[in-house]
Amino acid sequence: ECTRECLASERATNVMARSALSEALKQRGSKDGDGSSGEEDIRLERRSSSVVLTPRMSALAERQEAGAFSLERMGSLSQSLQTRRRGGDEETYLLRENSLPVDEEVVASLKSNFLSEAAIDALPPPISSLQRERILRETPQSPTFEVLNRISFQKLTDQSEKGQKLRLKLLRGSVVVFFLAGYEGKRFVYETAKKLGVRCVVVDGPDCWATQLEDEGIIEKFIPLDMTEAETVFERALEAIKSMGVDPDGICTFCEVAVPVVSRLSEHLGLPGNPPAAVDKARDKHATREAMREAGLPSPNCCLIESEADFPKAMELVGFPAVIKPINGAASIGVVRVNSEADLRKQYKKVRAEMKYAVVKSGALTQGHYSEEEEIEDKDAGPQNSVLLQMLMEEYLDGVEIDCDVILSDGISVYSKITDNWPTYEPWFNETGDNCPSILPQYQIDEMEKLCIGTVKALGLTTGVLHVEAKYTSRGPRLIEVNCRMGGGQVHSNNLAVWGVDLVVEHLLTAIGVPSRPPVPEKPKRCRSNLAINSDTTGIMGPGDWISKWNDYPGVIRAESLVNEGDHVTGPSDGLPSWLAEIWCEADTVEEAIALVRKIEADVVPPIIPKK
């Protein structure tokens, strides 16, 4: 199912595979001639638009058809696996190599085109304040910055339509570098920038789909950057930007994995951006909790676990039920609910083994050989090489989950709005839907916004569009995580339709140092609700127009299938349920939008032929 979805179908997800994992496949391809198979953790970004396959990437699809390998949703943690939200754009899968040899050309393409975790680990530390001052003194002012200095701050920060027109004029002609294009579903980002007169430069792997944007005149320049040599990605990206022939006004990204790189590029070039130290804290769950505590913000009870000797302290501080999770493990795998001491001990060993069998060799992630019955068999696996051994145990959060989209400008929160996430499809934690605006009581909305804004400031973040996830629990608001970029999925369209705020526009403004002050209506312009349809049984998708017909239904903005006839789908009893379709509805009130979605949900019957 996943291989067809990712590589062969027109409605698919786009592979975001780490180059380090490809190296492991390459190694096994040369030595595993006995038909043995292995597994690697990779990242995929879920989306609803088609995949652009370059000739070399097409070879990957052809090899899948030949049975060389398959892609499977990560389910080794059984019913405890918690996937990332679609607002975070990422989901965990396994790449399973079968008996056929690995195509060296395909491996080379993967390695050169995808930013690896090893490249993030090799990033330089934040520079000192003296170094920043020196860079700022030596960096010539861009034309945009010179114009900014001639306009009064009062006019620049006028939160009216007139003020917004002035700020948008400053975008015209500015040069903005995008590090990593993201999946093709983010095409609207570059189309929006083009309409605003932004001169866009994209830096990404040589086979990136965004090369076509240069051919179409949507972006001004595409800079290919080979990601194979992970340790030098940052230095080569920096040199490529300096060698463009024109000084950029700003650097930004709409991809989570690229955020640490962008923060450092901005710092080294004297351009606006969030401090690398703040970005690093936001990406480290334990560091985030510590920053919250220091700021006096309510935070889930948690305890760092480095070995089983820490269990008594963790159980005393956190209690049960609880969740254990890697501090910053690859693809966010290993998030597990535990309900007792026995459960903790069992799941800790399981997650620890899962993380230990992905080991670091020569600065790259490679795979050891793990089975539930045995310890790590790879002799190189161990504390000195393991990807991650530290875990965080924190209280299980009950209550209603929300997304809070925040815009910071010069350290000031100028926009924050809440979207309600519906109860997840347990035990797999798949999303089922959302609504915007929130229907929570106003006092809860206020408390949630206060927590989210307070957290991003406590981390030291100062600028740009941020996506914060939290819950309103029986003990009050509690943070889940902070993402230092715009949320994915329907986040952009929801904020634009409901509040008239274009998050892409505001992020571009902050990227070039223009204050963000979006005009926000007192009441929602429209109200939206989204339905994510999960498969309730395992089988094969049968024929029939069961989704697209809803596009003609009053109030439906879009109805889109995520699977095709003949695709295999998974039900909850057999693994992580497949997402079958999404439906977006709009109405005058949020209650009407929710009611419309619920009506459609009751009438939809996916044509699944159950497995025998």
C-alpha cells in the first residue's frame, strides 16, 4: 500500500528519506547475497498532490514493482506507536529491503537529494554575540533594509489594510532564499511569493521537483546542492548562497528538518531569523520543558531517563499513566504510553532496542539487527554509537488537543489562533478531523494562547510563523511541542479562510526583516471543519466514486481520496490504519461546518473488499 502510495500513484506521499539510511541499504546490498531482509526508518511527508519522479527516482519505483523492496508503516511498537500530526507533516514508515540487489544509482540519488540527520548533527554551534556584531557591521545593507530605514516605525506597524499594503510593497523585488523546497504540495508557497514580486531562490537536492519551478518562471533560480557529504552540507550551502551574484534579503524554509540549517545560515549572513540556540531548544523535548519551568509556565511532569536506575525517580515525579519518548529521536518513533511499572520496564527495553539498532557509524545512521527476542546483535551498537539512549518520561495528557498558530515579529506576538483537533483514532492516534475556529470556552482559548506564546518566548524564539501543539487537560493547559515553522496540511488554508491571514505572506515579511502586523477581523470570516477518514478494516480498495461526488455537495470545499482502486489498506486490528480520504467543509458558523462533516461521515461507505 505504502509503496504504491509513495512512488507509483498519482495521489501519493513524497519520500523524505535520509541519506544515512540509504548508506545502510547500500552496505547490505553489497554483502547480503543470501536473500536476507532488513529494515530502515525513513521519513515520508503525507500530501495529496502527485509525485514528480526524475529518471533516477523513477528507477526506484520500477524496482519496487519488481519486488526489490517495500515500504511499510512503522508498527513495531504495536498499539503504543504515536504518529506525528499532519500539522507537522511527517509520519514514520519502514523501508524494507527484499532479496533483489540494491541499485547503486538509486542509492546515489537518494543520498544526494535528501538532507540527513547526520547533516543536522554536523551543524556548527551558535556563534557568539561578538561574532554576530562583526558580521552585521561587515554585511552591506540590502536595498530592502535601506528602504525600511526611511519609513517610520509607526507606518510599518500599522495593523490596517493600508499598513499591510505598505508592507507588501516592501516584499516586491526582495531576494529570498528557500533552503529545501519541501514536498510538491508546498508549490503554493512559491506561487504566492511570485505573485508578491519576490525573487525566489531554492536550494535543494539536484533531482528536486522544484527544478521545474525555475523552468516555469515561478522561482528565479534553483541551486542544486548534493547532500551526499553530510558533514559539509552547511558550509557548501553557505558558500552557494554567497556566490549567487546578488545578496539575499532573507532566508527561510517551510520544512521542519531544514529549520536548524536556516537559523545558522541567517546568523552567518547577518540576516533576520531565530537564534539557533532557540531553535535547538524547541527541537529538544527535555530542553523545552526545562525552559518552560524556568519561565514559570505549567509543564507536564517529566523526568529524564538515561537508564533503568532512573525509574524510581521518574515514577515518583511523573506517576502513571505516562508517556516515554526519545529526546529527539529520528522521525519521532518510540513514543509509548505506559500504565504501570511493569509496563514501563517492558516498553523501555523495547523502545531502547528500537533506537539502539539504528546506530551511528562514521557520522551516519546505519542499522543493527534487532528482534524482540534478542538483544542488539550488531557489535558496533552501544552507548558510544547509538542514535539516542536518553528518554523522557512525562505525564499522559488527557483532554482536548489544539493547534495554535503564532506569528512573532521582533519578539512580539502579533497573531495567535486556535484550531481544535478531534479525538484521535485510538489506539493508533491517527487524526480524525478538526475545526476552525475553536469551540472551546473563551477562558480556555485565552489560557491556551497564553501558554503557547509564553513557551515560544521562553525558548528565545523571536520571529516568524510557528506551529504549537498543546492540550487543555483536567489540570489546565499543557504543551505537546513547538514547531519553528508554518504547520502543514490545512493549516495555511484554514487561517486564510477563517481569519484572512496568509501565513506564507507573514513568514516572508519576517524573513526580510519587515514587521508583521496582519489585519485580523474581530469575528471569523468563515468557519471550517475537516474530516480525515480512517480505514476500519484491512483489505483492497474496490471500484466506485465514493469521494469525488461529494465535491458537488453544498458546503464542501474539497473532497479528496488518498487511495486508489486496487490499493491495499490497513485496518486497526492489523496495524496503523490507512488514511482513505479527507473532506473539507465551510459554513457560516463552526457548528454548521461540524454538523455538515458529521452528516457526510455517516453517509460515506468506503468500498473496501475485506481480506480473506
